[in-house]
Amino acid sequence: MLQTSERLAKKIRVRLIEPDDSLAHLTGLLHRAYKQHADRGLHTLAAFQPEEVTRRRIADGECLVATYLGRIVGTIMFKSAEQTARAWPGVPWFSRPEGGVASFSQFAVEPEFQGKGIGAELMAHVEHRTAESGARELALSTPEPAEWLVAMYARHGYRAVSRFVWPNANYQSVIMSKAIGEA
């Protein structure tokens, strides 16, 4: 018998964001999902960003959304190795001279849908895109004080490779990466 989370994950459709999708809804989803950081005093961009910032952040990459019964309930932003190096030239791991590091960000699932396999589906999609793109690594940045997230990413095979403090952040981030395949 399938677990409830497995049944729900099988009903999720992951697709690229479409022009008719509401950026106001997507921005609200980010705010709701990242509220747990704000409640802990962490100033994460996704917890507060206006819709214009959401638009700008999704313009240079592939914004995937997870839908359930036609409603967007999750999102993840994939950047190829080239896009990653261009977007974050000051982050040594993201802009390594040998390249090969794709990344994801703006990863969020509606709070009432968290823990039901939707995030795992979204990560599986960006890991697949990483392999398709020829990148050897898939990296992310997460607040180091969010120990539960660091542990969750570790369970999915990500390892800490460096630390970084983003402009306007009041915490240190841990950069985590996972080997995906041969380029």
C-alpha cells in the first residue's frame, strides 16, 4: 500500500512556469514557505522579495513549478553551469574555473504540502536537468542556522563544500553540492 506522501507525489505535475502563471501567487508561495526562516530572524531574500524580484530571478534560468489539481504548490529554479557562474561570480564554488556546477534556488513547497514528496520530485527534476546539461555537480545555498534543511539536503546526497555570506543576509550560508554525473 502506498504511503499518503507517495500517492500525493504521483498526482503532482512538474512543468516549466508558463506566461499565464501568476507571479503574485508564486511570490506568495515563496513568502509562505520561507516564513519559517523569517520567524527565526533570518533575512532570506525569498521570504521578503517583491514580485519584481521574483520575475528577475526566474528570467535567467528555468523556473519549474509543481502543480496539484491545477494549483501551483511548489517551485524550484534551475540554472545551468554557465548561468550559475554568470549569476554568482563571487561565490567560488559556483564559479569554479573548471566549471561544471549547475545550481538550484528559490526552492519552496506550500507549507501544508511539505513532507509529502513534492520537494523530492522537484529536486529529481533539477538533478535530471543537471545531467542533461552536462554539468558534473548540482549545488545550492541554504542558511547554515537552518539545520533541518542542511540535514535534509545531506539525506539527498548533498555535501557541504563551502560557506558564504550573501549581501544583506544576517547569517552564513552553507554551499552544498552533489555529484550528478560525468560531463
